[in-house]
Amino acid sequence: MIDRFAGRYEFLSNFHPSPIRGSDGILYPTAEHYFQAHKSLLRTDRLTVAGAPTPNRAKYLGRAATLRPDWEVVKIGVMRNGLALKFAPNSPLGQAHRHRRRASPRGQLLG
């Protein structure tokens, strides 16, 4: 069981550096930036959150953004989408996983 996102599991944290390009064309440095920015429908809010120097600052700015009226309905889907982009085959983390899998002695995903 994973009880914290540290050491070999650090990459699973939403605060881990993992650039995500959203469908809005904005590059988000972490999944946390992506999630917090999508609390708003305003591009200016999203750009402000995306430009935050740290995930903690992005979280703070996301709380100050103009909350979209449907947030409670869409927030789980937003997180799922952000994580799908974070681990997509063409993402840095997806590429790293692909290379690790190839290096596996059995060459299988779940060996």
C-alpha cells in the first residue's frame, strides 16, 4: 500500500513536476496547476494559476479564481482528465514508463 507520495512514489503526487498541455492550449507545470486552473472558465484566471511558481501557490490562486458554476459537477472529471494527460503515452511520465517497461526482464507491463 502507498501511504505517501515520497521516494519511488513521488511521481504519483499532483505536485510532482509533470508538464500538461490542456485542450485550452495552456501548459501547466503540474497536475495541481491543471486542476486548480480549471476551477475557472476564465482564460486570465487559468493563465495566472498556470504561471504560479509552485503547486502550493497554484492551489492558493485556484482558491481565489472565479469559480465556475458547475465546479461541483465537473471537478472529478477535471482531475481524471488531468491525470490521463499526466500519464499519457506521449507525456514525459508516459515515455519514462514505456522505457522502464522495455527494460523489464520479462518485457511485460504487469509481468
